[in-house]
Amino acid sequence: MTIENTEELLLNMGPQHPSMHGLFRMVVNLEGETVTKIEPKIGYLHRGMEKLAESRTYAQFIPYTDRLDYLASPHNNWAYVQTVEKLMGVEIPERAEYLRVIFGELARIASHQVCIASTALDMAGWSAWSYAFRDRERICDMYEMTAGSRLTVNIMRIGGIIEPPAEFWPALKSFLDDTPEMLDEYNGIFFGNEIAQGRLKSVGILTKELAENLSITGPVLRASGVNYDVRKAEPYSIYDRFDFNVPVRYGCDSYDRTIIRMDEIVESIKIIKQAVRDIPEGPVMAKVPKVIKPPVGEVYHRVENPKGELGFYIVSDGTTKPARVRIRPATFINLQMLPIVSLGWKIQDVVAIFATLDAVLGEVDK
């Protein structure tokens, strides 16, 4: 039967839609259930974070960075304090560097667990979702015993880091010992599931050329066959001391964009084990002035956040507050691919494609 005189349907998804991972909205043009156009809309969460930084002292802004990518708050702390330290020419103690790497990689694991879980949940995989969140709770326990919080974890300081309590180390060892079984469960309940594979494989193709042209970074870029990681390309902290690989996949589809997080968890575990083995005794804070006034100048510093490249640009006028702060968030850049790779797919496929971006609107709409 031929249907004539059809017209496109305009569908608003978000900002309250549960699959939008925060206050994100997209206007979708549909022919039946096939997507013909997507127009992303942001602005529902805007908090003026960069302007807030300019009205706070350098130290006062550290807790605000927790609220950017709030699923990996130690990374945001780390990127910001390293930028200030670079501006001031501060060298931090060896033990602090190792602790920063340990907490940074724990945050990467926890963030990737949320990505795996939420991708499963967006496809109605309730059981797979619960496994990853169950295991993430153990990292949140380690956060809590160190910083007193489980989500916005404020542990980095300009010049160092908080020293974790004695009970942190047995909890970390227990978690590392259990990770092989944990990953096997994810493979069994989610990645090996034929429904999940059918929903993700060969869906939402992001070619290598398109990813590079859009300045995509992080796991999304590496799942399109590009071997690029800031930890290797421009090593910061003490990452040049660790033996680890940069996982790369070549399927360019939603499945590879999700399972590459599993590959990265394996590498993060390797890094943490090396850091625990080699961590020296000693102080965790450098001698920095109580009143921080960096010299007049400007600096840009970037790190490999779980979502991709996170950068801070700071201009100092010699006072206790920065004259200008600009944040380069990974997810904001990566979102460019959504309207392009979603064309021609069904609306339920778009939900899965968006989930594989691992979007956190806190850093998109800062």
C-alpha cells in the first residue's frame, strides 16, 4: 500500500527526557521513525562557570570545577590546579603526583562504568545497568573516605592533593583484585548480548576523517581508528613513567564507542597498579603562598579527561583572581557529530548513538 501526502513530524526530545543525560534538548525531524534532521539545543543548565571563576580567588574556584564533568570530578580539579601551577612555576611532591594519577584513573574507571551502564539503560537493559553501578559504588566509597563526598569529589589542591586515610589502601587493593571478574560480567551480560550487539553494531558510523575534521577527542575518536591520547601525545604529570597502551578500535560504530571504555578500564587498572607499586613516602603538598597571586601572564594546559581533551586557559593580571578563564570541554566539541551521524537512522537508534557519546551536560552547558 502506498501512503501519499505524508509530512514530517517535528519531535522535541528533552530537556526533561530521561535519555538526554541532563538538560539537553534536540529537535528531531522524522519521516515515520526515520531521522531526517537533528538540531541540538543547549542553554537550559547554563551557570556562567567561566565568569564565576573570574570573581573568585584561584583556590576558591577549585570546588566549582567538580561541577563540570561531575562524573569525573578529580579530573576537572586536576586540570585546573595544574594550569595554575604551570602559571606559578610550582613543582609538586612526588607522592602527590602518584596520588593524583591513582585518583585520576579511578575517576576514569568510574566515568566509563557510568557510560556502559547508561548505554545499556537507554536500550532498556536494566540488569546490565545495575552491574556497572554496583561496582562504581566501591570507587565512590574510596572517594568518600578521602574527601567526604561521593560525586563532587574535591581532593586536588594548588600544590598537591589530600592524603587518603589508611583504610583507602585495602579498599583499593580489594577493588583491583576484583576487576577481572567485574569485566567478565560486563562482557557476559551486555557486550556479549545479541540484542545489544544488534542495536549498536554498524549503527551511527563516525568515520576517521569526520572525527578528525570535527576535532573529536577521547574514546569517541579512538573508536574511529585514531591513535591519539593526550597522556601519550603530550605527557603531563608523571604519565611518561607508566607502561600502558592507548586502546584503538576501527569499527567507527556505536558498539566500538561503548566497548572501548572496557579497553580503557583495563589500561587504567594497569596504571593504578604501577602507581601503587612505585608510590614513595613523603609530603603531599608543595610550599605555596597562603595568598596565591600568580605572575602576570597567560597559560593553557590540557589533560585526557574520560570524555576527551579538557583544557583550561587562564590569564593572570597579578591579583588574587584570574582576569580571564576559558574552559575547553570535551563533550561540547564531541556533540558536533550527533546531527551528522544520526541521519537516516531510526529514533531509537539515535538514543543509543547519543548514549555512546557519554555526554555530561555540566561541561557542555557550563
